[in-house]
Amino acid sequence: MTRGFVRAGLSALALAALSACASTSGTAEQGSSQAQQARPEQHFEADREAILAMAGEYEVTFDFTEFLPIAPGYELADPKITPASEVVYVIEDTGEFISLQHLLLARTEDASFVIKHWRQDWQYEPDRMLAYQGFNRWNVEDIATGEARGAWSQTVYQVDDSPRYAGLGQWEHARHASTWEPPVSWRPLPRRDATTRDDYDVIAAVNRHTVTEWGWSHGQDNSKLVLREDEPFELVREHGINTYRRADLEGDEDAAAYWDNTRDYWTRVRDAWDTIIANSETISVQDDAEGTLLYGPLLSAAQNVHFDLTSTEEAWAEAVSLMEARITADGDAVDID
């Protein structure tokens, strides 16, 4: 099993939260007052337990199936089902902010190797959130206080820590599962499509996380939209389900070694992105479908650090040059300190 980076299992706290909200003692007025006082804290802790329970070691299945053609003459693409092994680390937890880093663990007959995968950041009652606009551009939008009350934003980042999509919603806790589901939001094409097709421009998705005792699932109700025409239209609808089942993975020590060796490098990359996002209203990223302009070189620099072929300082200097060349904020090139 991996070392102290991970959390295992969803506890009974979610159910306890519901019980605490429903229980009363003494007079009806006293019971109501106690429930009102207990409910926010109980639910906040149950929310945290659900988020932290997504850390661990998993056998994963990525399953995407187009099921409903919308545009005339559209032919459904073949389903895409991909197995994988992932280790998910809690890399930051300040109470109201939790960051989970996913690492792919690939195996051959002779060896295993690690690929940095996506990251999900959870913020309680955020005041700003990224909103994808299509064509590699994101807006940073303010959130009304009332809209954020009791809610968590989830912001998903790509393998190079560039933004991908975000949503805002409240966790719902039941006896055997905790579920978070925000309203529909836009996201860029997934790599599985970006590298093989160019007939649509953005996905409008409902993004659903369900945490259980055996692991968790990431469900997606996707609409593939064409924006390049004078009148945007829906091309096809797709259902996605990514299933994470707890496992004791072989080679998990390789994931721990990779993160130990590259942690400082990726911290600098994340901090640079955080600064850009915090000080901008609009962000654009230039890359190609294969990631040869930004995400590929950033990952390669990290691999060189991992295998002791270069220092963190040298890799970071390379990353700064790459990011400054490919990122614009509010229409201007960024300047990374």
C-alpha cells in the first residue's frame, strides 16, 4: 500500500450527519436550534470525508459511449473503454481546501512507470471559479455569496496543471453513498477525441461524483457541441462512467518515488498557475492536440528530474520559458517570477 499520502474508505460520518440533523431533544424549539447549529458543521465534515475518501489506490475503468445522435446524418463513434491503475494522493488539505493528485501507474512485463494524470481541487464556499469558453480560453468569474453557501467547487486540471473545467455544487449524503453534482458546465475536448477528430469544439457536461465503501465513480452526461458555425449546435450525446475500485496495486512504490522526486517541481508549476488565475479575468493556453507545445515538454522535464537527469531548478527554468511562451492572461503574455 502507498505511504501516508492516501485516505482509505468513506466513513459513517455522512450518515451521522443526517442523523444529527434529524434528531431533537428537549422541547421542539430547543431541538430545532440544536439541529440548525449542528447541521452546517456536521455536513461540512461529511463533505470533507467524501472528498478525502477519493484518495487511495484504484483499478480504474474509463468508459465512454455515444448513445444519441443529434445532428442529421451523424454516425455514433465506437465506445471507448480503457482500463488503468491509479494512485490518488492528498497533496494539500487546509480544511476548506483539498487537492487530490492522480498518478497513472502503467505496467509492462518487466517494469512499471508513472505518468502524472489529472488533478482535482476542492474549495469550500469559493468566491471565484473558472469557466471554459471554448477554443482554449477560460474566464475567471465571481460567485455570489448566496450561491456558494454550503457548496464546494471542484476545479479539474490537466496533466500539465493547466485548467480544464470547474463546477459548483453541494454534497448530498445518504446511507451508502455521498454524491456531488453541479449544474452543466463546458470543458475542452478530451485527449481521446482531440487526437482523433475535429468535428466538434466543446463538451457541455454534467459532472457527477459518487463515493461509496468500495471506491467511487465519476459519471459524466456529455453533449458535444459545434461552436464554429454561425449558429452553434449539438452534435451528439455521450455517457461516461469512470469507475475507481479500491485495490492493492503492484508497483505503487514507483508512484511514491515519482512524487517524492518531482513534488517541488510540480509545486512551482501549480503556484505559477495559481498566481496567473488569481490575477486574471481571462486565460488562454496555446497547445496542440498531442500536447507537443506545452504539456508534453512539461511532463518530460519532470521525468528528467525523476530520473536525476536534471535538477529541479533547471527543469523549472525550462517550464517558465514554456509557460511564458504559451499562456496569455487578459490578452497579454504572462511574466512568471
